[in-house]
Amino acid sequence: MKILILGAGKMGSFFTDLLSFEHEVAVLENNPKRMRFIYNALRLQKPEEVAEFNPELVINCVTLSYTIEAFKSVMPYLQPYCIISDIASVKTHLKEFYETCGFPYVSTHPMFGPTFANLGSLEKENTIVISEGDHLGKIFFKDIYSSLRLNIREYTFEEHDKVVAYSLGIPFASTMVFAAIMKHQDAPGTTFKRHMKIARGLLSEDDYLLTEILFNPRTPHQIERIQEELKTLQEIIKDKDSIKMKEYLTKIRKNIE
């Protein structure tokens, strides 16, 4: 298959490495420095060059804020049968875009990022395939993810947004609060250092990505749950109620079994 990858960032490079030995791959990236380590793939710098390559599948790996813009830049040079796809963490506006774009599409979300995941060993990681979309496109991505031994789940756009609000919104918000009250520690404990590593990794992510995940309409409810639990814990600590503390610890240990 002839595959065009938009963007030569960490995930774009990951998909290039993954696919280029079994497919004919081209990478479109306007920053030539980001393509220094791209090999076994055709390097493109202008959308007009896409027409000659004539891809059958487009995988959009650009920064979230430019996802739709990147699609629009290459669409005039695609054949009607070309499948377009994204791996975006936030799908808020993509459903409407896909429904009116005129191209077959498939949307997935690898639930592992280059910040924390070991991209060379993904057996314990997860990925989501959106159920709405082109059947053959979904099969293609499921085959790829199966070859990586990923745990695959299929959700609608709506269900995906709910999952993201819970599985990303809660840890993102909790980590940001941790970072917000940080002071330098000369002799930090192990737990502190682990939390700090997570905070640094999270805050190295794109601002737009962090904002969009937290601005998900379903995220405020999850943050309210955090506030309720903090209030409960604060009352137990204030009252020095050992019995309630034991009950609370028993409850939360069950949550992580």
C-alpha cells in the first residue's frame, strides 16, 4: 500500500519506522530538520508533491491543533478512494469533519504517548479504534495494532470522548495540581520523585493537547469528583479520625485491585 504520513514528529516517525518496510511510505513535513532521521521513506515538503505519490492511505500525525488544517492542505491532491486517518487524542471536531470531507476515513487513538511509553515494547499498552469509519481502514489499523500486541478496544466517537475525559482528564488534572504546589526538595522521597517525573513528562506535552483534553465537556464532572474526594480526605485528616481513615483506605485500595 502507498501510505502518506503527515508530520515527522515522534508519532509520525514511529509510524514511518513501523510501516516503511512493508509498504511504500512518504512523509510530508515542512520542517526539513525533523526529517533528518527519516529513512526508507520518500520525503515531501510541499502538499503539491502528494499528487505524484498518489497515496491510498493518509495517516495524520501532526500536532492536534493543526490536524484538520493538515488534512485540508493535502485533500486537493488525493484520489477519491484514498482513506484518510488520524491518531488524535481529542476527537471533538473530527466526527463532523469526516462526515463532510467526502473521503473514506478511519480514526484511531493509540493510548500510549512517546513521553512515557516504550515504543519498542508495547505489549501492555492500549489503543482505541473508532467504530464509525471505513471497514477496510479499520481492518488495516487493527492488523497493525495486533502485530504490536496492543489491547484493542472499539468505541464510537462519543464513547471515546467519555473514556478520554476519565482516563486522561483525571490524571492530567491531578498532576497539574501536584505541580502547582511544588517546591524544590533537596532530599525528595521516592514517591515524590516518581510524581515529579510524571509531572515533567505531562508538562512537556503540547499546550493545545493539554487544553483540549481538559476542555472536553465531560472533564469538569471528573474534576468535581476529585474535589469531592479531597474534601472527604481533608475532613478525615482535620478530625484525626482513625476509624474513618481506615475505612477510606480500604475503599480506595479496592478501587485499584
